[in-house]
Amino acid sequence: GIYITANPNIIGTDSYFFLSHICEQGTPLTNETELTRNIFANIPCNIVIIKIIQFSCALLALFGVVQTANIFHKKNPWLAGIFVFLAPVFFFEFAKFESEIFAYPLLFWANYFILKGIKEKKWLEQLGGLALIGLATLKLR
């Protein structure tokens, strides 16, 4: 909530804003971090490649969900992936092309590493999960 109210330029950063930037017809990404600007600078203006990127990010996030479910339910962890994929919130979040789609797979995998580290009492995996959260929130916001 603080980020939304403190950011004076929150209006205009929708899918069309990022797509027009990729196709070099929009305003520069001044509100984004350097990592986000570099990612979007290297994406070509090709709808097929953009859709492949969206699908790849969603698939990586789903693999994180399945691995997290595997920690608690060894029998059928893939069912969690199906149920999450069928959730409208998950589907529509990856249907938009914004900077957040690069952060969501990192957050789902961070969840996996933190929960696995807690269950197996391994602090290094918990630290890795916190590092992924830091990367997703500070560098990809």
C-alpha cells in the first residue's frame, strides 16, 4: 500500500505502456529499476516471443507451486499446479505483460525454498528464499 501511494507515476504502467516501450513508441521506463529496464530493452517487438515469455514465466511459477506441494503431499503434488493454473487470478496475472510477471516465478520459488528450509531445518535454503524475495521486490518491482 505504501508503494502505491508514494509512487507519483503509478498511472500509465499497464500492459500497453510496457508493450509500447518494447516497440519503441512509448515513453522511457523511468520508474523501473535498472534490471527491469535491461530486461525490457532486450525483448524484441514480436508478439510470438512476448507470448512465449509470458507462458515461460507462468510455467516456472507453476513448477514452484508443484515443488511446494511436493514438500507436504508426496502423493499427487501436480494437482496443486492444475488448481493454481485454473484459478482466474493466476491466469489473468500472467495474461498481462508487465514487469511483475518476471517477479512472480521468483516469489513462488522463494516460497518453496523457505518452506522446505523450515521443514528440513536448513537455514541456507531459507536464506536462498529470502534472497529471491529480495531480488523480486527490490530489483524487479
